[in-house]
Amino acid sequence: MTAPWSQRLAERAASHRARGLWRTRPTLSPAEALRDFAGNDYLGLAADPRLAEAQAEAARRCGAGARASHLVCGHLEVHEALERRLAALTGRPRALLFSTGYMANLGTLQALCDRYTPVFQDRLNHASLLDGARLAGAPSRRFHHRDLADLERLLARAPHDAPRLVVSDGVFSMDGDVADIAGLARTCRAHAAWLMIDDAHGLGVLGEHGDGCAGRAHGVDEVPVLVGTLGKALGSAGAFVAGDEALIEHLIQFARPYVYTTAQPPGVAAATLAALDLLAAEPERRARLQARITRFRREAATLELPLADSATPIQPILLGDGARTLRWAARLRDAGLRVGAIREPTVPRGEARLRITLSAGHDDDALDALLEGLAACRREEHA
Ligand SMILES: *Cc1c(COP(=O)(O)O)cnc(C)c1O
């Protein structure tokens, strides 16, 4: 490596390590014994053999890869079928498939906004939404978390004669709380702004049909731009944007992260279609998940754990200090449990937390073990 580069990398590494922020990736084998309370497989679909079989069958029939981008010759019937299903699920005229949620957000913001388009973002929005505004060169104005009055104030100050976009997570990924979709929609209407909701963690979990927090209950008039991801509750991979004909055609023409990338493998789309079948056919998965959430919150409260105010499968334990959070996570790992240890920069400094996620795939034994592990963490701190 040439000297300026090795120096730059070494300096970044040293400062990151010195701040205790260096991250490593655990390498998991399929037989991994840890009980997983860190992932986003809320319905327990990721390992369902019916998804794997759908994926394998489509790969045998269509090939392992899509061969090209959607606009060249990579847009296959299975992609088209999936887009129709996602539009129907969310109650939108159309949907457009992306390879990842990160790219869906980059592509949507880049295609809709330019440097004259103010983007109003909840302070706790996902990194991909902030990065999308950056890719567009659009100025992001951040409003206080779930604070409609603060959003109002910012909107009132911005010029009214140009398009403006308000953007929010549906379910906040590190907190588990849910945006006030109706309130946001009302505020946007009053200021002639568009509302974009990223429902990565709501899709499959919330809504009467698993259609998320901004699905059929809030149509295109309220939420013109809806993003959902397929690698979380649906256990597969990819993402989509749902909206009206004009929006989707605009994205097909102008969203560079859509245009200049290979279409997702047909097997992945087929697995997602299988997941959507199961979402409709097995509503008991969502009921089971809800029962897990209720039980966890009830018993964690009796342990006097610093729970967040969340009714979703994302149940953070707000420990505050990064080192303390790592200690608890390590203690739980020794007990055979994996939880997320979330620190800055993912959350603000001083707001480190265990990010515990519940799933319909957990049985009572797993939840017993989790609650016992958390109780032990507390006991050791007080010892
Ligand atoms: C996970 C996530 C994404 C990114 O989705 P991927 O498909 O994993 O790239 C986007 N937005 C939010 C809120 C997320 O939690």
C-alpha cells in the first residue's frame, strides 16, 4: 500500500478503536447454536423450507441469476408477479422491486429530489434515508423524533412553491416505536408536502393483513411513497417502493440505483412470493409474535429492566453506556443467546442499548432463557 493510504487507514482504525467503536462480524454456520434475538426474522420465515424450495425451484427453472438489469433483459415474469403482489398487499396501484432496502431508499430520494428539494427527516431515520438525500444533493432538515409540532415549524419556514418531501421510518429500527402516520399525513397535506414512509420493520408484522403501518389503512393519498423491505419479516431479500403509476414510472426512468444494477435473482423473488403466501395463509404467526411481545414486556417489567416504550418485536433495553451494553451482550452470549449491542454511531452517544428482537419462531424455552439471562445480568451488576 502506498504511504498516504496506509497512513489514512491506520489513523482511522486507531481512532475508531480508541473510541471503542471497532466492530467485528461473527461468522455463523447454519448449525449455529445461539438463540437469535438479534435478527429481524420476525415471523420465523427465513429458515422455512417452503421458501427454500420455492427459491430452488425458480433457480432450476430460470437460472441462479437474472443476467441483466431490469431495463435491459433482467425483468422476469417472477419479478413482475412479485411487484403485483406487493402492490396488492399494500393497496397501491403499483410497486417496484429493488435489490435491497438501502438501494430502494437511495434510488427513491435521488430520483425525487434535487438540491432545491428540502427533505424533512425524523431525527431517528435509518441511515439509508439520510444517505439517499445526500445522493440527491438535497438538504435534509431533521425534526425531533415523532414531533409533529417541530415538523410543522420546519415546514412553515421552507418555501412553499417547490416540492417538499417528509420522510420517516414506519417502525423505528433501534427503538421499536411507530410513527404517527395519520398525523404525518395530515401535516403533509396542510403544507402540500409528500410523505415517504420506510416501513422496513412494519411490513409483515403490523396492519390487519401484515401490510405494515402505512399499508391499506393509509392509501396513496396519505402516503404517496411507501418503501417496504423483504429481508426482515418476510425472511427473503430485496425491497420495493409502492405508489401510483406516475411515481413508479418516474423511478424506473430516473432512479439510478434501480437502472444501473442487476435484477435480483429469480429464486429470491420466488422465495418472497412463497413468504407472501404464508403471510396470508398462516395469520397465527402474527398472533404468536404478539403473544411473545406481550409476555416479554410483562416479565421484563417485573425484572425492572429499562425497557423502551415499544409495542413491536423490537424491544430495546436502554443501558446507556456502551461498555455496559457490551458486557450484558457478552453475558447473554455465554448463556447461548444472541442480542444486538447497539452503540454510537448507530444511536447517539449515551444511548447504547441491547436491541432484542422477538420472533414468532421463538418457543417458550427460548423466551425463558432470554428472561433468565437478563435477570442474571441485573443480579451481577448489583452483586
Ligand atoms: C434494514 C433497513 C433498511 C435496509 O434494508 P435492506 O434490505 O437490509 O438493505 C432500510 N430502512 C430501514 C428502516 C431498515 O431497518
